Amino acid sequence: MKKEGMSRSRFLKTVVVGSCSLGLLSVNGLRLFANAAEKNTPKAASKAGSGESQIFPTKENPILIDGKGKRVLIYTEVHEMNVHQSNVHWGVVFKDGKFQDRAILRAYANQLDFHDALVRIGAKPGNNLSKDTVGQYVQGDTLDIKATWPGLAKELSLNDIFVDENGKPFTIKFGGNRKASEEQKTGCVTCLESCWISISSNANYPQTGPIKRFLNPNSRFKGNANVLPSDGKPVILIYKVASASNTRIKSL
């Protein structure tokens, strides 16, 4: 009896077909594996806005130096009390300073670190005031100050976010005063009249004493309630020497 069997040609054909099938399975398996791996691999975070690589200060890292743009950026938060009522002197104060409760904006950056950061970008302090220079005006490089916050997608000037009841614009100068600031511990970053303690202050008004400031202040100031975000919300302040080239922020 003739044994049933597979012819040589049929056998070879079976081997070839089987090999091709295994090859396709292997390729498809690799593709499936690759697709699964790709799905499980985290993608790089997209940059904010129009692809800019802007970095902004935070509560945890409240002061940044932009060496290329010669800017100092600090993280602050709105103190709503001084948005709805005026004060006679205080604009931006470090949150751990003695006068933080009088600020329009509370800074998370220590005022001494802020001073040193301004020096690093090439700003020159005036250092012309002391407790005995009542009636004189702060000197030093004029500082251009801009503000932005999440969702704003533009920069505003200090004149947009702060209000002087006399209607004057703000002319902020780098007063310096590092030693006095360290000794007095007021935390003042930016005061709104010439000040011998604050790191920067407003040259539109002379230095005055505490009694005169209480009885007959140079002016009164508050935050602009129509512009600033609500209590405790972040405001990023950007300081640079007024003559420095302008670097705009498109988005935050």
C-alpha cells in the first residue's frame, strides 16, 4: 500500500508559506508593541503660548534674573485691603517684612535678594538718602516696571495697576539702601514716595517723616480695583533699567 505523504514540492511550499506567515506575525507584533510603548511614553510638555520658553517666578522660586533681557522678575500676591482703601507710602513689601500688612502687593522675594538681583543686571543704586534726609528725593537708575499674571497675556505698567490720588505717574528709582533695609527689616521692595529704607521708591515725592506722613501725606495710593485680580491672586512684577531694551511677554 502506498503510504500517504507530502511531496517534496508541497513540503517546500508549506515551509515557505509558514515562514512568511511567521514573519508577518513578527512584524505586526513588533508594530503593536511599538504602538503600545509609544502610547505609554510621556510626551514633552508643550510650551505656553506661541512656543515661547518663558519661565516665571513662583511662590517656591519667587525671584528670577533674566540676564539676557536684563530683567528681574518677582512673584507677588494681591493684598485686597489696600486695593479698596488707600495708604500713604507702601506699594510692594516682602511678605515676612514688618510692613507686609500695609502693602498693595505682597512679594515672596526677600527685599535684599531683590536688591542684589538689580545689581546683577547692572542697575546702579542712588544710596543718597538716610533717616536725616527729609525733603530730598531718591536717586539711582530709573526702573521700568511691568506687571502680568495668569490669563492676562500682556504686560501692564505700574501706572495701570497702582493709583496715585494726585493723578501723577510713578517714577521708580533704584534707591539702594541695602544696609538700612537689612537693619530695619521692613521688607519694603517698592515704596510710593522717596524712601531711605526701601530698595526702590517713587522719585515724584520727597522723603518725609512718619509724623508728617500721618498728618499731611504727600499723597495717597491704592491698587487699581478695576485692573488687578482678586485677593491672594498672583501678580508677576518685571523690573529693568528704563534704558534697557524691551522684552515683551506674550503669554503666561
